[in-house]
Amino acid sequence: MPDNLSPGRRRPPDVGPDELEYELREMFARQSGHPVAGADPAGRALRRARRIQRRRTVIGVATSALAAIAVTGLAMQLPLSQRVPNSSAFAGNPWERGPVASPVVELPPTSGATIRSTAAPLVDLVIGDSLWADRGRFDLSGIGEVQSVRRVGEAWLVVAADRAGGAVLWLVTADAVPQLLLSAVDEVVLAANGRRVAWRSDGRMYVAGIGGDRLDVPDSTEAPMDGRLVRFLGTGVLLTRDGDAGEGYDVWWPQHRSYTPAWAQSVTAVYGLLPDGRTAVGQTVSGSGRCLALLDAQAGLSPLKQLCAPQLATGTTGAVSPNGRWLLVAESDRPQASALLVDLDAAFGGRPVAMELGVPLIGDVAWVTGDTPVFAGRRNELIRVSVAGGPGAHTVERIPVADAPTTGRMIVVGGCFSEAQRAWGTVSSCR
């Protein structure tokens, strides 16, 4: 997020954008006293600021474009069947651009080129402007501020923010120039396995499959005015909103083509999907307070089961394990709040089990096995949680990342990993 400092002043080098956002959230929380569950006034302020900046940039670009057209007198209107929004890499697009000049440079291998805090690579990481992987380190400084990354075999899909505050999607490989797949869109989310992408642009939502270095022709529909993309939920796309119309969650199913709003206003968080492909794990709010809930994703996120035990009151950040057994979730939305590991089988079987881990949950989670999540710690460390044996038996390891810089954000890469990593048993394959 760009600074709003006056000319001549600079942000201290050891203060990153995450710390600034944390402070803003804390300020709003102090001013509001006891905010309504699920509300995030700081997040709304940050997102509105980004939208305003994007609109200003788009107006400036549009004005320049109109001036250029007036001077040259050249304009071309593509038929609707051939119009491709915001992409340079759609299959069958006769106007596709060639690969852009590579902003990614592989550094010479060094003893720290691969994260080897254990006998085998743990997970891929983005640290500052570099991608650290089992094949070496790669400079990402030319592609924008990295937001999230998914690995697909021997390649990486990178979602980044451009200088105007919009979103871009890159395909990065170790032995070729990176390919720009999407540019100048409002937001982008990737499926867990990296095989599909959803984005929002100019008041519409799109979903397309990813095959190699090309996007399939997308399905699209009109986007809700105050809605934004959260994540894929099976074959659907999870949406949330924050505006005058209220909050809540909804799901767009691209196979149904058009989207009809059906907001579930009692749902305050959705963490992921169980292996049955239909049941989501989330949080609801009612007269009993916050409740952990199983939701029917294909029936308007209606609650199937709810558990309103006080010790399971949770924040809006979390992840469900691939085997559906565990929920890793922030205890609350405070930046320093401890993470909880919830045994979903026990919780909805009448024996609530929530293990406090003593470390905050920051950013994305990589499940290296069905019972072992890994996520970023505060300073140059990874947190690995292992569940061994019966309920309540778990270990929390702090694993230092050797040679990591003292400043800069660390992002854990999720997705489908290389054959070598799966053979070593350090990561699970995607479903």
C-alpha cells in the first residue's frame, strides 16, 4: 500500500505495510470499544482507499488514451466473441502478446538457496522480493508487491499488486521468461491447486481454467457492487461484501453462468471446504454469540451444524486441512492473538477440542501433510505444528529461516508441489 507521507519524508525502513495495517486495525478497535463480531472497519477503510486510488489511475490512463485516439484517428472495435478482458494469454487469442522482458533472474546457487531447516525442503517461500524454492532463488522485484503464490508442479502462479493498486497475475518458471497472464484487474484469487483463477474487473467477475501458460476462455457474470472475491470454494467462488447494504458471504457457481445474490448475513467467516466438496467450515453469529459452523455451500451457506462453545469463538482468518480433520484459525482478529487448532471431528462429535498454539496465525497456510500445517512466524521463522496421537497431543516448532533478511514480508507458498518434494513426503498433493 503506497505511503501517504508528504514529499521529502520516507517510511522508516524497518516498518512494512503489514505493520502499518496492524496499527490501523488496532486504532479502529480501540475507538470502537467492542466491535460487532466479524466487522473490520480498518479493512474497509484500506480497501476503499485502494479503490479510490485505482479509479484515479484509470481516469488518468483513460484521458491519455482518448487523447491518443483523437490524434491518430485509429480505433478498433473487436467483435464481442473475440473480446478478451485484461489478458495477454488466453488460448486462441490472435492478439496475444509475446513474453514480456523477464523481471525474474535466477541467482547463482548457494548453500542457502533451498530452505533446509530439516533433512528435506519444507515449503517454498517469498521473502521480500525473492522467491525461495527447492530449485533456487528468484528475484521478483519487477512484478509488483507479491500478495499470494501457488505452486503448480515446476512453476509458480504469482498474484501481485501493481503501482496503481490493481492486481496482476504472473506465471513464473525456473527456465523461461515469466508470462503475464492478467493485468490491470481489481482483484485475483487462485484455486488451491492452481488450476483455476477468478478475477474481478470493470464490474464483472470472471473464472477461467489455467492450462500451461494460457488461460481458457472465461465464464463471466455481473459482479455485486460492494462484493469482493475471497477464495475458491470447490468449483464455486466465495464472495464477501462490506458496504451500506450490510455484510455477509455468498457463493458464485460459474457453471450456472449468471450470479444471483443470496447473501448469508449471519455468516461472518468461511475457512474452507471439507473433502465432500459441499460442506464448508465457517463461523456464524446469532443470539448465542459466535458459533463454529458447518455450512451447506450449495444451499446459500445455510448452517448444518453449529457449535457455540465460548472457547471456540474465533477470528476471520483460518484454513481447513486437506483431509477435513483440522481447522487452523486465529483466536481473534487482533494481530497478536494466538492461533487455535480445532479438531473438527471431535468438535462436531460432541467433544470440543481446541488447542491454543501460543503463536499468531499470519498469512497463508501450507499443509505439508493432512495433520501438519506450516505458516510464517513473526521474524524470519516458520511455524510447524504437528499433531501426534490423541486429542490435545501436538507440538509447535519454530524453525529459523537461514540467511533471511531482517526486514520484508514472508509469504508461505501453497499449491501442488514438485514430484521430488512429494516423494520426500514433505508436502501433500492437491485435490
